Amino acid sequence: MADPVTVILGLGREVGDAVARRFNEHGHKVVAADPSEERIGIARNAMPEDVLLHHGELHTRLGLRNALTAAVEAFGRVDNLIVIPQIEEPDTLADFVPERFDKSIARASRGAALALKVFADQIDDQEDLPMAGVERIRQKGTVTFILSYSALASMPGRFTETVTQSAVLGIIKAGAVELAEKSVRVNGIVAIRPREGKLENWTVRRTPLGRAALADEIADSAQFLSSPNAAFITGEILKLDGGRSALAGILE
């Protein structure tokens, strides 16, 4: 059976590199795309040599098609999509500028919806891989979004980030229902990302396990949700929060 092909849209600060490494280790052909040429340059030193890197915009139909076309031209198909939406710079409601806010919302929500649409069109155009086994009805494709914890709960000074990240949650739910008939699964991971580890006092006092998620832990979760082992999971949000959502108040 041909190796599955996974495209990563957006690299984040560390997570995209870890996701690329993990999928590569599991035998996937991997394409990693990001709109920042500088970020692509950093990734070259953090990923296996056979990971294909693509520089281009990821919130327009043309940019997304170009990213998927790069994968199809290199490997013949696309089976999985990992989407890591951009995290907005810290701001408060007092900083609110309508034009900037509108641009951020459009980039996050429209980009997420377009990613689903472009991927679904690609699934329609390509032949299925052979079934992995008679015990399982094989998935045709998966989309996994990786979001910051602000998608579920806000922090002071993260107004636009909270709004844009939480907007993607609705797209995950609606997309899972819309694409189920195509055997395309859509899920999300909401994680206390590695960058929050730098906010040591905040994280330790509000997280029972006392730390942020590691990039490799997020990558492991993404790999599971994309695998046939999760073939009956769609429309779900996996929380990697170290017990934060179960905690009432803060730790002393």
C-alpha cells in the first residue's frame, strides 16, 4: 500500500516541526507549508531532509491549492491535513481597531473553511487507497486543527487571539458533519502550547500538571487523530490541558 501523504498548513513556533517529524517517523510523506519565508528557513534545520517545504499564503483559495498541488506533484495525492492557524499578537479590547480585527477574523475563519473546501475537492478528485483491513472501513481523509487554549478559555491581553481561535471550533463542528458523507474526518486539538510554558507563574498556578504541553505530545495526538485507529472519531476536540479544565480556581 502506498505511503499516506500529510500536508501541514502553518508551522506555528515549534509544533509544526514536531508534527512533521512524527508523521515522517510513521512512514508518511510530508509537506509543510507556511507563509513566512523566515519560518520555512528555520524549519529546514528542524525536520528530516525528505520533508518537502512550501512557502506561500494559506488563507486564500489559490494559496491553499498551491500547497496541496505541491504535495500532489511530489507524491501523487493528499490523505491528511494538519492545520495550525496563526496566533494573533497580544491585544486588549482597549486596543480594538475594526479594520485590523476584521482582517484577523477573515484570515482565521475563512482560511479554516477554505482549507476544508480545497481538501474535500482534492479527495473527490483522487482514487482511494486500498483498504487497510477488512476489520475497518477505511477513512478517505482527515483534517486536524491545532489550536491554542484560548479557543476554550481566555486570558487577559488575548482578545483577538481568543475570538479567532474559538471561531475555528465552529468550523470544525460544521465541517465534520458536512464532510462525513465523503468519509473525511475533521477534529481539533486544543492545547496549552509550549509558548505558555514561558508564563511560568500563570501556567503552574492554573494547571494541575504544572506545565504546558510539549510539542511532541501535541504531535502524537495529531498522529493518532489522523490514523485509522481513530477512524470513528470526528467532530471532536481533544484537550491537552494538564487538568486545567477540571480545576476550580487556582493552585496555591
